Amino acid sequence: MNYIQFGMNRIPYNLKHSNRRKTIAIAVDSNGVSVTAPTNTPQEKIDSTVYQKAPWIRTQIKHFSEMDEGIYKRSFLSGEKLPYLGRQYRLKIEIVEATLTPSIRFHHGIFIGQVPCGTPLESYRDTLFPLYEQWIREKGEDFIKSRIERFTIKLNKQPVEVKIKEQQQRWGSCTPGGQVLINWRLLLAPVSVIDYVLAHELVHLKHLNHSNEFWETLSMLMANYEEKKEWLRINGRTLYI
């Protein structure tokens, strides 16, 4: 971790060198400040560039801090909206007999959650969130498989398996053995963003690293992938409902 001193503030940043860059790039997201510099760039020049951008960096850090504070954690109460494929759908709660098992289903554009009589309101999330996640995963498997064909035809490559799972740090990954893993929360994002992650991971079937060839192939599959990548950078944390 590198840092600069700006007045009374210390600004830490992660530094990465790349032979693909000709200028120093600075990015700020919910994880902090990232700097990508051309290979062999003197440290003094990097620190100077970060220092010059310090007022902007501080503004961005404040923005993401406020955004994190504003993330709405669902309580799974009637009237709330739950995301799926980039859209928000109202949740309707039905109270059922105490002996019945809780459930959640999607019907005519509405999520319907059933909770046993006597369940405290503060327990609705603990009761229904696992069922909502399970529903997303089950529907997501078929949806993901229906989306990858356009990419696999162009790549002339097929994954060994596509799995939807819990991933805290990644939206998707591709194993050396050809297995593509997708974070189930990605299915809450817009379809075009889901397509970007799928395309990204499927390109790894040909290029396991992020070489020039990787980015060229990804651009061939999705010309505007950078726009979708940026959407995830800015909005990704809102998918952790």
C-alpha cells in the first residue's frame, strides 16, 4: 500500500504497473483508491500525480462513503421491492398458519412471501432472505445458460460447467479446468451487466490472464464492455441487499 500526505490527510492507494498504459490512471471506488501506471514510471512522478488529484480523490471517497451509508438493507416487509435482472418487484407478505413452512414465490410480477403466524417482524428477513436467494439461484441457472450461447458460438469454446454460488469478492471467475462460477447476486443486476461478466469469464477459457489478447477478444464479444464494467464498479455494492 502506497500513500501521499495531503495537508492533514493521508491518502492511501493501491499501485499497479501495466505495459498497456501510456499515462497514469487513478480510480476511486468503494474499496479505495487504485492507481495504474505505465511500467517503469518513477515513484516520484506517481506520487506527484496523485497529489495533484487529491482534491478530486477526496470528493470521490466522500461520495462512495455516502453511497455505502445509503444502501438500503431489505427487511423483507410487505411493500418493499426486491431486485431481479435489473428490475424492482414489490414484495407482498401473506400470514399463514403457524404450522406451515415459510415460502417465497414470484407471481404476476410480484414476490409473495408467506410467513407463519406469530413470526416477529424483525425476523422476516432471516426467514425469507434464504428463500429469496434460493429462488434467484434456481431461476438463474436456466437464465445464465440461455445467455452464454451467443458468446460460446463466437468463441468456439464451451465451459465444462457453469455454477451459481456465493462469492464475496468476485462477480464471476473461471477455473483453469474450464468451470465458470457466477456470484448469485449478479442476477440482481441488469441483463447487459450480467452479459458482460459472462463474456469476461468465458474469454478466460481462451486467455487465463488479462493479456492484450484477452481484452481484444472481450471487445469482440462486447464492444461496450467498459460501460458495463463501470456500472458494476459504481453500483455493485447495491446488489448486496
